[in-house]
Amino acid sequence: MTAEPVTEPVKAMDPIDLLIAVEDASDEAIRPEYIEGMVVVPPHPDYQHNDVALSLVIQLREAGFRHTGVCTGFRAAQGSTTWSLVVPDFFVLHRRPSDLDEAYRKAHRGWYSADLLALVGEVTSSNHEVDSGPKYRTYAAAGVPVYVLIHRKEGKAYAFSDPVSHEGDDREASYKTKCEVELGLPLPLPAPYPALDTSALIRD
């Protein structure tokens, strides 16, 4: 498998069916995503990537945010039309999924509604352009209140908040507020979240 994200133009097909077909055609275990009309196959994460994500999830849980998790799929839609399918490295939910949320997940073959997301986080691998571009816009367009980006190539951590979407053009969606720190420094997050300790994210 290539180290770079694989993208393919999408034809007229339900995105969930498309991703199932991509998974079935792969010789390796993958979890593709559908972002800005493209299929994106993220590279397999290395140990440090997963260690960073786990460190941040633990901090959020210890701060009292019980409904956190990793590597779960979420669907953003307009009416009955799916316009993105994303698998954030870590997340915080507004609440525990209800029976209705579980029924939604079953109906959409493994994808929860993106409306559940209160915070998402990505830790870059070789696909840092996807996390800082298409995924940034996708999370903003979905109205996710906070996006945390750990940019390992730049050695920086970002917290984006106050999403702004532009009706009719999701690729113009953005966040009004940005906080940026060097890895190793505390990353302030909007209330009610704690500042995240990024000192553990420095490679030993």
C-alpha cells in the first residue's frame, strides 16, 4: 500500500456503497473515507500516531469528557444525500448515542450521524495535506464545533473553533477562530475543554 493517500474521482453512486466496494476490492484491511467528492484511503498509522491520539483521548476523559473515542465513522448529509463519510482519529460526542442513534448507524451501515460530534481531532501521517485541507473544510461544513489538528510534519498543534459554512459551497467552509502552538506547549481549547498537554507528543 502506498504511503500517500489514494484518491479516486467518484461517479454517480451512493458514497456508502462506493466505500464498501473499495474495501471489498482491497487486499489489505482499510477504512476509506469520502471527502469533497473523493474516496480517500488513509495510510496505515504508525505507533507514534496512535500513541499521540490515545494520549489526547486520555486527557479528555480525565477532564470529565466521558463520551470520547477513536476511529469511529461519521456521516454528514444534506437531506438524504451523503456528502461526507469521515473517521476522525479521536473525538468527543455531545452525548452518549441513543437507541435512535444506533438505529441511524444500522440504517447507514456503520456510520453515525456527524451531528453527534462536539470535537474532532486528527493526527497527521503522510496525509497531512488531507487533514489540513479537505478534512478541515469538511468538519467546518458539518458544523463540528472544535477541530484539533496535531501536525507532526510542522511540529505544531492547532485548535480551530467557530465553524462557518457557505451555503452551496462546502469547499469554502472554514473556522473563524484558530489557536496555534508548538508541540510541547499547552494547547488551549474553547470552554468547557481543558488545555491539552502536548509535551508527551514530542518524540523521545
